[in-house]
Amino acid sequence: MFGLMKKSEHERIRNNLHSHIKHYGEINRKHCSEIEEMKKQLVLENRRVTYWKLKFLEPDKEPVILGSEKEIKYIKA
């Protein structure tokens, strides 16, 4: 008469919504971490491009590279 629902129906809907929220939260966290990793890779690629541009423009000089040893090896390769 007043549009009220049974407690069991309410709990079923609530559990279903909580399940969906949890699922999409996990997906969001996964994609956020992938996006952060892609941003780091993009920064590294931009540094690599800059290094090789400077190396091409002034072949007699060695451009300065800041970063970890692994990053420096990647940029120079």
C-alpha cells in the first residue's frame, strides 16, 4: 500500500549493491595503478627522446642524465 518492501528483499538488494560497489572499486584501483605505471613510462620515454635530440644537435657533447642506473642505461640504449 505504501510501497514498502520486505526486510529480506531489502537485504538482497543491499547485498547486491555492496557486491557491485566492491567489484567496481577493485577494477578502479587496478586501472589507476596501470595508468600511474603508464605515466612513469611516458616520462621516461620523453627523457629518452630529449637525450637523443640533444645528442643529435651537439654530437661532441654528452648530455647530463639524472636518474637511477637502470633508467640511464635505458635512455642511452
